[in-house]
Amino acid sequence: MFEQSLVDLGQTRRSWPVLISFAFQCLMIGVMILVPLIRYEVLPSTQLTSFLVAPPPPPPPPPPPAAAPVKIVKVIPRQFDAGRLMAPKEIPKEIAVIKEDELPPQTGAVGVVGGIPGGVPGGAPGGVIGGIIGSVPVAAPPPPPPPKVEEKPKPKPPQRIRVGGNVQAARLVNQPRPVYPPLARQARIQGTVRFNAIIGRDGRIENLTLVSGHPLLVPSATEAVKQWVYKPTMLNGEPVEVVTQIDVNFTLSG
């Protein structure tokens, strides 16, 4: 019995602080709600203005594109159809008067009898003004001749070439041997006589120039070389002159 009374007493004492705390919290919440309503000037003005100002209206729609101008095509009635004059469908309000200048008098050919004054010589009788000039067909002029292409002159082959002495010696056809001079043989003189020679197109010696050699041997060598004949030298199918060197050897045998 006493235990039950103690439990009830403890529960009774604890309920009062809970009620007081609940009332205090309600009071604080009410104060927090009422203070902003009473002291509204404390709130930021920019934020308050943004809340109260209505959003700007949307931009107006773009204007419709302008309609393309209508082009009025004026149909000009044709006066001629396949070379024939066409009658107008409507009577024109204004008639244009065409004045033609007088043609200068003809001083040359005379027109055809029955033609139109100022016609073309050689036209057909009863021609139409403004018709085709020269009803008689005229042959077209011949085309101009093609331009002449100047042929470049062919390069002339060289008139003279140089050939080695050994090569040219193989082309000898006639080669008389020189006579050994008796005075040179007695003096036991031997050696080589050298010439510069120009061989003509026919293979004969045309010019002979002494280069070196003993004076006792030169006359005999010169007399013999002038009688030598070579096979003509050909270049591109044509004979040419040859510049070469000729050696004549004199040797004592024993």
C-alpha cells in the first residue's frame, strides 16, 4: 500500500516540469513568429522588393515577314509569228509614229527592177522592208589557211673532227714507205718524224705541218706521207675532214 502511494507521488511531481517546458517552448515559437511581423523594416529591402515585384512580361512575338512584292509582268503582244505579221487583238490608245531617215543616194550598183528603194544589189524583186538582207544565198568565205610553221634548220654536222693517230692509221688504204736517206743511214741517224695533218673528205692529205723530227729524215717522210690515202671518215652518213697526228718511224735494221 505504501509502495503504491510512493509511485503515484513520484509521477505527480514529474508532470509539472514537463508542462512548464512545453509552455515555454510554445511561447518562444510564438515570439519568433510575431517579431518578424511586427518589425518588418528589419528585413532586407531588396529581398522584400523582389518578393513583391511581379516578373516582367514576356517579349512580344517577332513581326511576321513582309510579303514579297508582286511583280507584274507586262505581256507584250508579238507582232510577228514565223515571219508573218500578226493582227493586234486590242486597239492601242496611242499610236507611235516611226520616222525613218532618208537613205543616202546610191552611187554604185543599181537595184533590181521592182525592188524597194534603198535595197541591196542582187536582191529579189518585191522584197519586204526589214527582210533578210541578200535573199540570194552567198557561199561562206573559205577558212583562212593554217599558219605556216617555220621549220627549224637542222644543225649542220661539223665540217672537221679530230681523230687519234693510231685510230686513223687503221684506215689507211695506200701507204708508200719512205726511202731511208743514205746520208742519214751512213750517219746512223734514226728516230720519228711527227706531223699534224688534215685529211680531206676524199681521204687524201690536204695539209701537212711538221711538229718534230731530224732534218735529214724530214724530206723523205714528207714526200711519202703526201702520197698516203685514207678511207673517207663518215659522220651521220656524210664525209667530213679529219684532223690527226701522223708519226713516221725511221729505224736502222742491224
